Amino acid sequence: MARLLFSIAAIAVVIGGLLWPSHVEAHASYVRSEPAFAAELATAPDRIDLWFSQQLFRRQGANTIRLLDSSGTARLVSEALIDSADRQHLFSSVAEPLPPGRYIVEWTNLSAEDGDADSGRYSFYVLYPPTAADRASDRALAEELLIPYPGDGPGQGQTEATEERTVDALDPVTLPPAVEPDEGGISAGPIALAIVSAVTVAGLAGGRLIKARKDRRS
């Protein structure tokens, strides 16, 4: 009997963990940008646009964009604004001409979906060919953002990174169809599997109890 109770309790813990609300991804992480990551531009941009994986929360000073040149000097940009039509989109206007060189965009944001703050940075180039040291630095920045370095692998960096956040395209395992979860919920597949497991364990334990009783009577 003790083993039966322990097995049922263990299954209940598993089901409880599956039912507990959770977020698939924390933070409003970097998805893409204009200028693109490590882009080599023939003309200086007049705007910086960033797209994130979650909608942003409007709070004074929580969502910012800074533009730095290769010496670390801040260039003039307007206050960062959230796009009213797409709250995953943050943008800022460049308020001065940019001479040739390497530039770093730095940002901070606040997710409206989980309340978490995040920050990051990326580079682009204006009429300036990146050196080997620049490319090495860009690879380090890509690792910070958890995205592929542009040109590596089968995709073009940002598109592949977006897909990898939602599904592993290289996973050969075919999963059974499941109901899409609501926010904070889960799919029906794991629940059904847990219930079947609980019933199986209970059935096996019950069979052992019946056999033990028959042995005592005989």
C-alpha cells in the first residue's frame, strides 16, 4: 500500500508541474533590427528600428536606444518610442549625420508580458569595411544575443534565430498533435500522458495487492 501511495503522489507532482503556469521564454529578447546586425551600409541610416520577441511595457525610461561610435562617444538620437501598431517594435531617429565607421546600438526594454527587463547591443557599419578584429567582436555580440552570426549556417542569421526561438528545426522526433496552450497554460498531450501513466501505475499496484491477498488466503 505504501508503494501505491508513493507512486500516485509522484504522478500527482508531475501533473501539478505540468499544470503550473509558465512562460516559454523570459524577457523581450532581440529578434531583428534595421540596420541589421553587422550590416555594411553605403549610406548612414536616419533611424534605428528594433524588434523583440515580446510586447513592450510603456514606462518612462524603461525602453531606450543609444548609438555609440567606435570611440564610445554617444551620437544624438531621439527618445525611443514603442510602435503603437506593433508593440514589439521600438525605434529612434538618428538626429545627426554619421561619418564612416563602426557603430554600436545599445538598448534596454521592459516586457509587457512577463515584466522582465532586458538589454543588449549590436553593431553596424557605415562606408567602412569591418576588420578581422571587428568581425571577432561581432561574433561575441551575436553570442550575447543568442543568435547566429550573419552568414553562418544555412540561414541569414536573424531569420534563423527567430525560428530557433520557437522550434528546433533539426529535431527528427514527430510529436502527437496537441491543443495549443492559452497564456500560462499547457497542451493536452503532456496531461494525457501523465494521466495514462498514473492509471497504469495504480493498476499495477492494485494487481499486486489482489495477488498478495490471494496468497494470504491460500
